Amino acid sequence: MRSKEIAELAGVTVRTLRHYHAIGLLPEPPRAKNGYREYGAEGLVRLLRIKRLSALGFPLSRIGEVLDEMDANLEEASGPNADAALDELDRELELEIARLQEQRRTIALLKRERLDPDLPVRFARAAKTLMGNALETAPVRADERQALLIAGHLYTDEDTAELERVVAALDEHGLLDRLRAIQARFDDLSPEASYKEIDVLVSEAMEHLDPIIDAFDPANWSRDFDTQAELFLDEVARQGLSKAQIYAQDRLEEELEKKILGKRESALDPDVTS
């Protein structure tokens, strides 16, 4: 039989046949005088066995080993079994099924809660609560979208936990709408906005954030250095901002850090006031 004929009998493509040859899984048969490969019954049997084990779920990288084990057992009159390999494959498939079931649960959750599939679930849920309907009712600038996606994937578990606490505290105190309004004013700042105008806006923002300062983790604000991820996120977040907006962002972070660390110092030393 030639390549096309044996491939048709086995129900595979000629390309698959050549791939099995290339990886050493199927020995190449001798060639006839005309240069064509000539397959016999032995080659077809090997090909059918490879196809069967592949259908069971064995990766191609392991099929040669499993076939050798089965042949060894057959020679020892213990039957053509591969129990150890099958047991291992069964455990792997069990884990794969659990992984797929978890993926399906995640997909159902994303649809049920209408969360952004580009983002990790916890971050997406917090971002949706924080931003409200803005993600669905208004177009998001490309740079804002980039910053959101990068933050979602670079945030550590600790960062995400802090975000969740802050959002929950804002919601509990009924401050989400007020903060969104403040954010809109930051976004609308004129490039010619004065320092005084910006400081007033920062002061208003801090008034709304003061009741939920305890939700922030001082450890995230007390380091003497920024991580590479934080530096990159800061760079991305500044894209498209005017000098006035960057100044406003820096002033808010400065005041927020001062307040957060001041709360910690007050807790450590009752004589220190925040």
C-alpha cells in the first residue's frame, strides 16, 4: 500500500502520516524501486494502534512508550495491557475534566454578572462596581482601556484584595456616585486649570475617601520603592493626560498616602493624630 491508501484505511490524512514519521512514532517503510513508500500489514497495525491510543487521550509524546509496554506484556503472556499508563491517563483526564468544569463555571459567572471577559473575575467585579454603568453606557478611551486591562492582569492578590475592600467600603458608605462625579471632574479638568482649582478638587475627593481610609493596606503605601509593575501601570495611566490632570493625580496620591500612613501611625501611637 502507498501512503494515500494506508491513510484512507486508517482514517487519517497523509499529512498526519508524515508527521508520525517525522516524530519517530511510525517507522518509515522501505521504498519501492519507483521511490514510493510501500506499507504492509505491520505498518497499518501500528498506525491503527497509534490512532486508538490518541483517541483515548494519550499525547503523541507518550504513545510510543505505551505501545512498548503493551508489547512487553504481550510477550510475557500477561495480555496486551497498559494498566499503569491507563491509570495515569485516567488521573490526568480527571484533572482536565475538573479544569474544564471550572472554566464552564467561570464562563457562566461572566455571563450572569455581565463581567468583562478580558479581566480576572475578582478584578472585573470590583471594577464594574467602582465604575458603575460607565463601562456599558459610554465609550472608553483606548488608553483607559489599556490601563484597565494591564492593571487587571498585573495586580497581585494583595492589590486585588485591597481594591475589593475599598470598593465594598465605598458602597457601604454610599460614596460610589460621589466618587464617580469627582472622577468625572478630574477627567474634565482643563489643561489651563490652576493649582488652586486642582487643590480644591483634591480636597473634595479626600473628604469622600476619609471615611474608608481603613480599607487601604498601609503596607502597599509604605514601601520606599515602586515595583516594576507599579511603575509601568503609572506610566500607562498617565498616557493621554494633560499636565493639569497629572498634577491632580499626583496630588491625590500624595494626600491619600499621607492619610493612610497617618492612620497607621495613630493606631501604633495614640498620641499621634491623623
